[in-house]
Amino acid sequence: MKPIAKSSKLANVCYDIRGPVLDKARQMEDEGHKIIKLNIGNIAAFGLEPPDEIVQDMIRNLPHTAGYTDSKGLFAPRRAVVHYTQEKLIRGVTVDDVYLGNGASELIVMSLNALLDDGDQVLLPSPDYPLYTAAVALSGGTPVHYVCDEQSGWLPDIDDIKKKITPSTKAIVVINPNNPTGALYPDEVLKQIVEVARQHQLVVLADEIYDKTLYDGATHTSIASLADDVLFITYNGLSKNYRSCGYRAGWMVVSGEKRHARDYIEGLNMLASMRLCSNTPGQLAIQTALGGYQSIKDLVAPGGRLCRQRDLAYELLTQIPGVSVVKPKAALYMFPRLDPKLYPILDDQQLAYELLAEEKVLIVQGTGFNWPQPDHFRLVFLPNSDDLTDAVGRISRFLDHYRKRHSH
């Protein structure tokens, strides 16, 4: 029989956060091994519960959620998102500019599908959240990665962005706060990105899913609040700030220079209609979440659980010889560097396999985030302090053996 092959559109699609190393981890779990998973920001798995009022509201409303909603979503949660954009100082947003989705992920793919023709280029950060690179490729576009500079705290390199713009460039993706590095971009950098977008008529795709997960009293600026003459698509949702990954409740806001984007917006509306609507119980969580007590503030405050775990992971990692880390200002991750002199790594996926096999700790290799060199990995600091200490201890022991094996 003729083999049934996957679409050639998937040739350049890669999502290593749930890739082959995870498959190996699942196999080991089936064999009875206990794996410490530092590979994914799946918050509920670490005992961080969603706010109770969200859960209760969904339970109460569940009997009335069996029907389809408007393709963009229910009116009340979309209006709550409009109020949220006003708090973030994004001007001119109406309920009609808000789309609810099955998590921000669905909306990211949808907005790129609606935008790109074959060969169109999109500027993406390196390292990036790999869904963007995959979604650009799947939409027929060409991902072009601009450098985020570790020396400057992982801020985007504006000169590198300018160098990589061509007549085919349609959009630039800005992930702020950043996954995987935990960087938070200052207004000055955001304004420079807006200026580049203005000059080259690029759409700015702004991922702000971690905009409340901020440490050390930091504040977040929505890039869409900085201009009216550029088209912005801003993504957010309940997964991270409200510990509700599984509810798949996200939103997308179209703002700024909408007049010249009518055709594109029509495309967004077509794709929103094709999926009928996002899940209704998840939609019902949005208004309650945005209007309720913001318990994320307690978790990120000094002494709060996420802040404590960030500080602990940073302290333990930086004690390992040849490991350096930019301390995250936001989000749930850090992106440590392994000094190539001490760790001559040729294949960082192989390194992740070996760590898993020897120490039963699951991480994602840096190249999984479209970082060009095999000298980084992403660590999720969600486990409680005891488990985190154990996990980083195992990483330290593994790296100690690795150094000794390769010191000759």
C-alpha cells in the first residue's frame, strides 16, 4: 500500500516544547519512572490553582453554555476586554475589535493565516516562543529571526531588526514579557520597534500573555498604547496570569490604524466564523477574572511563591560552574547559558535526552526556541521550592559529570 504522508506544509514546522524529548519522558513514565518536568508552563500541574471565583462562575453558568455564541465571542467578556485595554491605555478599541479564542494560541495561528501569502516574511524574536515560527511556516510565510541580545538583558536588537526587513516583510512579533527569557521591554525599546513598524508599514503582533506576571515592582507597557498610526494585534488570555491553561480562554484585540486594514479584518472575521466560536465555558471565565481580585499580585510580590521560586532557581543555577543566567523580570521561565568552553555541546537536544535519561529531569533545549547555538536551555521555575532545589541539584550533578567527561 502507498504510505500516507503528512502535508509538505509541515516540513518547516517544529514545536519542541512537546517534541521528541517529551515522548521519551512519557515512555519513561509508563515504565514507572518519576520525571521532574521543567519543560512546560502548565501551571495547574504544580498546584497553583485558578482563582476560586472563576471556577464557581463557570460551574454556575455551565447549564447555559451548550449553544454556539457569536463567532467573535459573547458580548460581556468582550466588553470586559475593552475595559482592560482602556486600563492599558490602548485607545479606540470597541467590542467589535475583540475576538475570543481557544487560548491565545488559536488566535495567533488565525491572525497569521489571515495575513500571509506564500513567501511573505514575518520578523520573530530569537529566542522565540516556537508556536510563532511554526504558525508562520504553516501559513506559507517565511520566518525571519531577529536577535535578542543576552548582554543587554535579552532586549531586541533594533539594528538587527532593521537589517532584516525586506520588501516581503509583513509583520513583526513582539513577545513582552518574554518567553523563554523572562525579559521585560522598557518603553524606549517598544517605541523604537513602533517607529520601525511605522516606517515600513508592518503589522505589530504583540504577545502580552504574561503582562501581570512581573517581579520587583516592574510595570508593563502595552506596545499598542504607544501609537495610533500602526496596526496592532494584541494577544492575551487567562492561561498564565489566572492559572487557567486548560480553560482555553484567550483574546485578541485589533487596534491602531484599522482604516487601511479593512480587507485583513474581513479575513479575520471569515476565519473566526469558520471555527464557529471558541468554547463558551471558557469565555464565561474572562469577565469574572478581569474584574475580580488579582491574586497574581500576591504570587509575584516579594515573599510570594513565584517570586521565591524565581530567586531560588536563579541562585542555584548561577552557583553551577559555567552557567550564567539573566535574572527574569517577568513570566515563569529563565534561559540559562552553558559556557561552551566548559560544555562543548554539539547537539542540545541530545543533551536534553541525556539529562532525562541520567537524572529524570525534563527541560527544553535552546534550539527548540529558534536560538541558533546549542548553548542554552529553558527552565520553568514553577515547582515548589523543595522540588526545584531537587531538580536544579540533579541538573548540577549532570553538568558536573558532563564537564568531567569533556574536560580532556
